[in-house]
Amino acid sequence: MKIGWLNVRSLVAATKSTAVNATIIDEQLDVIALSETWHRSSDDISLRLATPPGFIAVDSVRATDPGHGGVAVIYRSHYDCTRLSLPQLSSFEAICLQLSTGGKPFILLLVYRPGSTRPTSLFYDELTEVLESLVLQSCSVVIGGDFNIHVEQPTDVDAVRLSELFALFGVEQHVHSPTHRLGGTLDIVASFTTCPVSDVAVHPSDVISDHALVT
């Protein structure tokens, strides 16, 4: 399975929607997880334009500010999909899905933490609660999205705290290249160590948005 992760920084522009659609096809993606979509509803035309034939979109609109934030996952329709409930979150946006084909399920957690402020203790508390629920699942778990934490800076206090939290749960972070035009590694892909992730690629930024597509 090939998964893509992208902070699209507004799917609303028609050119962005069609670019995402083309990327899914050109990159032969099975799943793409999009953050900062800015869409306003599940029926938003931008979401429909981004979804190629044979794919299905699952989304979440930012409740307190429709038209900003927002996350969506677009996946091939032959996958069985179950949306998993998450605790009430206020420090980040997320979608959690269980996808399966051929009787081999895995869980995908998409995270978008707005980057206007540094992470608070609430962010780590809420992320801990989510990880506690996922570690109990009896299948592979892949976590990704725009955390807006500079994980490329080993002495950054937030990078250290996130790394320590991941280590506590046996989670390995797989992205080690800049994912933003300004050089930060803000978009990450991680998994429990029991779930192998291979061939991680960071594509150039400034193609669809100021963030890179990670596959």
C-alpha cells in the first residue's frame, strides 16, 4: 500500500483540488491524508474535485472555524473502511480510520496541529490519550500529518518531548528531510515498531503548497 501525506494549505482553490486528484493518480497512491483543507462540509465541491473515480473521501471540518483547518482522507474504494472514534480533542484535529483489504487491517491516524502557537501540555495529554487507545489495537498503526513541531532540531524542547512520548509507546518517526519550504521537518510519518514502513520519500515543496508531499 502506498500512502501520501500533505498539508495542502487550502483545498478550496480549484487548481489545488485538481492537483491533488492528479497527484493521487500520478503517484499511484492508495490513500492520501490531507491537512489544512479549509473545506466547509463533506459536500464541498473542492473535496469532490480532489477525489478521483474509484476513491472515497472521509473528512472532518474544523468545528469552531469552518473554512479553515479541516482534515480529510481519500482512499481506494475497494478498501473496507471503519471510522474509529477519538476522544474529544481541542489542541489538534484528527481522523482515525481502520482500513483493510484481504483481511489485513491497519489503522491510519491523521493529525493536524495548528502552528500559530507552540504545543501546550494539553496537546501532549490529548495525544497520549489517543496513543493509549491505539496501542491496544491488534493491528498495524500508522500515524502522520502536520504536527508543526521542528523534529529536525534535536535540542528543541517540543521535539524532545514528542520524541520521548513516541518512545514511551514504541513509536518510530520515519521522516528525516525538510518538509516545508523554509526547511523545517513539520510533517511526519510514524508507526509502532511492530508496523514496518518502507521507502519513505519527501517530494519537493511548493508544488501544491508550501509543504512537501510525503509518501
